Amino acid sequence: MPQHRHRGSVVVVPVTTQPYELRDNTIIIVFGASGDLAKKKTFPALFGLYRDGFLPEGAKIVGYARTKMDEAEYHKRATSYIKNPGDSQAIAEKIEEFKNLSTYVSGGYEDDASFQALEEHLKVIEATYKAGERHRVFYLALPPSVFIPVAEHIKKHNYSVGGVNRIIVEKPFGKDLESSRELLGSLKQYWTEDETFRIDHYLGKEMVKNILVLRFANVGLSAAWDKNSISNVQITFKEPFGTEGRGGYFDEFGIIRDILQNHLLQVLSVLAMERPVSFAAEDVRDEKVKVLRAIQPIVQEDVLLGQYVAANGKPGYLDDSTVPPNSTCPTFAATTLFINNPRWEGVPFILKAGKALNEAKVEVRIQFRDVTQGIFQNISRNELVLRIQPSEAVYLKLNTKAPGLYMRTLPTEMDLTYKRRFADEKIPEAYEALILDALKGDHSNFVRHDELDYAWKIFTPILHWIDGKDGPRPKPLPYPYGSRGPKEIDEYIRKRGYERLPEE
């Protein structure tokens, strides 16, 4: 039986099963290397892992894209979003070292010759390795339209027969249940579930990963984590900017596919799951899937849609030249989900997301039930708030006696703000954490195929309604750029049990 090891006041709990970790002889191939995702997220994350010594020993990085450019231009793009606060000489030297790890190949996504040329490039790199296995990790920072041809050609031409192969796939995984199943089915023809890592970067965020510890390592919270104590749960995503010239892409997917169906639903599943047998990947994902299976498809009556209009000197959604005229695509959505199991029956989980709002924030707000009336009248409800970004924090809103000679209560907060409590600790970026997990072979924070299937079952009916497949398209409610969203949102959450606290 494994023993718990103690490091000072920290208890290190070993995971019961160990996946295969890539420690050496590894090439990471980034497809879509010239695109925004690779430039802003993938390469900075790889650099962070290199800087901190977490990449496999002697690891090499190969960028691949259609864009024709020399290595100097490639290195300029790949390092353009790497931060060097204070122009540190040590970091500058690490960036130069990082450039030396990375090479570039230009080619198409659907022709054999391009992937054969890539294979020749990979073989030249692997010829420098000492005896042993040759591992390859393929990162698809690509639009879904080329997922399948790229996955097929990699398997045909670039699959390492003498080592471990892993493929990392970015969302969106389809547009509804049918297209998702088609995409997953095609991918499974070439790659096993064990080789496939589907990224939802919210599962790599520090505060989302902390939910399991807060829930299951604290008896006080665990005891109150059910329908008997909790009135309602809100999971909120707010962006202070609009589409900013990217309306064409956004209009194709909308706010529900972009945020609610994946990011916020993943947070919900971690919040609501039962205690897993262990932290092993399948134990954790089994419990998340049980939650999703217990959620019925969302009905139209539980949906509120909005679209931002010009205000405060900012253009409206329809003023974006890349947006189709008269588009009814929602830029704000609120939906309510109910989990039909003994722990959560009757508790509304309200998911809200919007663009062009009054602030940037992602948070979970758990509101507890009223205390027994009698000695207290009109007293504020307790709330537990988990701020996922920015400025990670956990705070508990509770009631206390006001100092003085009179018996008077007032609401206050117990506040754990990470910047203050962990001032000397570096909080890793979500992509760093997830790429490291993929290198370790740990699927815990990646989306399993059946998990994705149940998620689409929940949302597909209202997505078809919004897309006009079941009748006329619903018209979203207007809200001013820079506001809190449609004015109807306050009544929407009030009807679902939320009571705004006096100071709000």
C-alpha cells in the first residue's frame, strides 16, 4: 500500500496509477505554427516548460504550417508573445536557447508530399538521438476543417513505429452532436483514445484544478456541498471587448459553442462530481461523465440571449464589417441546467457568458440557503466565490456581529487572494500545465470522447433552435457595449433563486 510522504506541512499523495512519461528522445510538432493560437499560447507555454526544466531531455520543436517563411521569421513569430518582464538577461538567453531547439517546415495539410517532406525533417533530427525509442507529440493548433486530413496524413507518414505517439487537439470539437460524432469517429480511425488529448484549457487553470482539493480535502465544505445547503450556483464568463474584426469566425459558432458548451460546462462537472476513487485520469473522468449524464437537454424557457449594440463610443456587433448583416447570433447567453441526482436535485446551475461587458472576469458563485428565521430577520445569505481569472481568489461571504454594544449583524468576507497569500509563487499558465500533462501521459485534465458526447446532447437542441433549424431564429435582446448584459438578466437569475446581497 503506498505511503503518504510529508514535505514540511505539505502532504504529497501519490497517484495510484502511473501513465508513461516522455523523458527523452521527443519531438513536439506544432501544426498551425504561423497562426494566432500557436503564437499566443502554444509557443509561450512550451517556452515556459523549457525555462523551468520540464520538457523532456533534449526535446526538439518543429513548427509546421502553410506559410512560407525562413527560420529567422519563424523564430520571430514563435517568440513574439513570450514575456520577459524587466528585460531580464537570463530570460533573454533562455529565449535564444529556445530558438535553437526549434525548426520550421512549410507544407500543405492535405497532400502526401508535404508530410513526406516533414518525415524526412524529423528523421534528420532523430538521427542525432542515442539508441532508444523515438517519441513524437503532434499539437494541432488548427481549425477543425483540417483536423481529419492532418490526423490521417500524420498517421500515414509521420507515426513513430519505435516510440510513443500522442496527438493534442484543440476545440471546437464539432458544432453539434452529429458533427461532433462525425469528427470523433473520423479521428478514431487513426488514433486511439489513449493517444488522443483533447484540450479544454479551462481544465488547466489553477483555480479549476483547485476545486477538487477545496471540495474533498475540507470536511466543512464537503458537508455543505449539496441541495440541502446550496440554493443556486452561477458560473460566469465576462469579456470587456467585442469581436473586434473577428466577427466572421464568431458568427459561425456563437457564444454558447465558444464558451458555455465547453469551458463553463467543464467547470460545472468538476464542481458537481462525486469524490473519485483516486486522482487517476479515468477515475476523475468517470465521475465527471456521471454528472453530464444526469443533466437533461436545456429547454428554451431556461435560455436568455443577448447581442451588444453601440454605446460608450464603441461599435455594436452588427457594426463589425466581418459580421453578416442582420445577424441574430447571440453575443451573450444565460442558460440554467439541473442535475437529476440525489445530491443536486432541484439546484439551478446558471451558466452566463458574454462579450462587450463591463469587466473581464470568470468566477463561480455558490449561494447557500437562508438561515432559519427567528432570531435573525432579513440576514444575508452566505456565498462561496471562486474567482478563476483574473487575480485568482477564494472568498467566503458570511455574517458577523458588528463591533459595539448593540447586537447588529453585518456581512463580511474571509478572503484568500492568491496574489497576497502566494506572493512568491508562480502560477503556471493553463497551456503549460496541460502540455506537461500530455508529455506525462496524464489524461485527467483532458476531455474524454463520451464526455464530449454527453456535453453536446445537453446543448444541441437549443443550438438548433438558435440556428433556425426548428423554426424562426430567436431574436437576442439588445444590451449596451460596456454594460452588465441585457437588463432582463437580473430578473432571470432572481426567478432561479438568486438573492442579490445588500452591498451589491
